[in-house]
Amino acid sequence: MDMPAVTECAVEPCAYNREHACHALAITVGDPQQAQCDTFFTAPRKGGSPEAAAHVGACKMSDCRHNTDFECQATGISVGALHGTADCLTYSPN
């Protein structure tokens, strides 16, 4: 199984965001209440590998139609600011 790519990240303050692209190796999505990017954080400098294209390593949103056994089955996801946090905009409840 291939991990879905993070095709866009519009949360510019994130330490992994460079030019609307996530450069973490993998992200985790969700807490039991909200489809937020758990990998999001701010720092005085950018992190991750400039060559890396992030993928979804785990998804805790069991009620998402793309989630099977806590693995995201979407072809790709977008992350953006929603409800004051960095959220998976691809999240779609069953």
C-alpha cells in the first residue's frame, strides 16, 4: 500500500511548510475530535528535508470515508487552516 501524498499545505507558519509544500517525511492526521495535522508546529527555522514530499503515515479519524484501519486511502490530501488549526481539508465523514 502506498501512503497518500500531502499534495498541498496552506499553513505557512508550519516548520515543515516551504512554498505550500510539506517537507516532513510523513504526517499524522487527527485526534478523536478533529482532523488536524498532528505534525504541525512552528519554529524559528524550517525543518524537514527540502527534497522530501510528505505523505500521510497515520490517520486517527476513524469516521472519515478515506480511513481504513487508521490508514488513509485517499489519493492525496490537502492541509489548510480551519478552526484555528492545521486541518486535513480532505477529511470527509462517513
